[in-house]
Amino acid sequence: MTGAVQARFLADGRRLHLHHGPIDLIIDAKGPGREVALTAAVDRFQNVLSELAGELDLLRQPVGPELTGPVSRRMRVAVAPFVPVFVTPMAAVAGSVADEILGVMVAAGELRTAYVNNGGDVALHMATGEELVAQIADGLSDRAVLRAGDGVRGVATSGWRGRSQSLGIADSVTVLSPTAAAADAAATLIANAVDLPGHPAIRRCPAREISPDSDLGARLVTVEVGPLGQRDIDRALDAGLAFAGEVADKGLIRAARLSLQGHVRIAGDMPGLEIRETERLDA
């Protein structure tokens, strides 16, 4: 069902690609411990999917009892602060896997910088004085320059156009957090909050019709968003911004960038953000 674990370097000879079933990681690191760190990543990756599969039924349910596997526990910890909002640990799966692999890398070897990119949800390591640049991947050219002292170690993006299902209509929500797991969970829920319930330009269908084993079950997920007027765009973004502000005030995220049809809102303090193009894409 899941095939064999694949590990290879990409054409640039530097970035490591790890693939197993639905998990697809791109990894890089700099520092004297690079080789041993990458070896540790490959070794740890061998068992990640089987560990998750063993608790999958629980992971697809709203937050409940304690879980056993280290990645599963990361997932539960990341989503628990958002209860009573509906959320399952699956909202943090990509970020939690990235955190787990990065953790073994940093423990294995001395690194100046490192990242584990799990389909756009990224765990980051920066030693003192180092920095990394995070591109905002929604068709705009914004980016955030992250420095070691910022306390940001996770970046995640969610939205109805992404690889995961969304209850909202955000084209993208990018979140900066202390961990990738926290960023992943928050991006999912903030993207859900960017919404216009009942709007005729939005088409939805039950999640299980798209993915029979979806943790969202019969909940309606967005499959199409037609052109919206300025008032509707503002209303949807303001709803998402209000929720993101609450999350930031609780210290769960550092910042969030919300995008809908070429319009952007920023919640919290996004360090090093360089907004280069935020006008309407269809202008």
C-alpha cells in the first residue's frame, strides 16, 4: 500500500529527497555535522509512516486520549490548544513529521542551518547569528527573512487550493510559529476561518466525496471559489484575521499572512517580511 522508502539526492547534488507513501520531504543542512545529520534523517524516516498508520483511526478523530508514537504525540500537542474548535491531530501531520526529522538531525550533528520541507510545511533550524528565507508560495513574491533570534522554527501554508481540504476560502494562509507542527495546525484553522458561509460564488461538497477516509467526514469543503467583490473579500479576510489575532495573542503563532484573490492581511508580528506585490492578481 505504501511502497518502499525512497531516499536520493536531487539533481543539485545537495538536497535530500525522502519519500514514502504520502510523505514527501526535501531536506538540506549546512555545518560540520551535515553528513551524520542526513544519515540520521534517513534512518528515522524508515519507521515514520508505519508508526502513524498504527494510530490512524485515533488521529482522524477530534482530540481525545493520549497517543503513543512520537509524531502522533506532536500532532496532538499542536492541535489541543485550539479545542473546542473542531480539529483532529491530522491538521498537524505534515508539520509534525518535519519537526520529528529535523529534531533527529540537530541531535545527530552540529549544524549552522537546516530545514525539512514536507510539502510546504517546513521545520527550521538556525544556529546563533544564522538566517533563512521563507518564500510565500501563493503566486505572489513576498518573503520572510527569518533570523535565529526571532523564535520562528516552523512555517506552514494552508488554503482551499492546497493539497489538503479546507473548510474556508483562503487562497493561502502562511503561518510562522515556534514549531512546524504548531504552524501547520494554525494555518489549517485560520484558513478555515477565512470564509463567506452560504455565498453563491462558493461551491462545496462533503469531504468524504473527495477523499473517503478524510478526517473531515461529511463536513463541507471548498472546491471552487468564483470572483468576489471587494466587500466580500474584506469580510472573509477580516473573519480570518480576527481568528488569527486571537491565536497570536495566545502565543500559538508568531504571525500569519492571509491571502484571498490577490488581497493580503497580516496578523501578528511577521519578522523580516518583505511585501513586494500585494495588489490584485487580475488587475
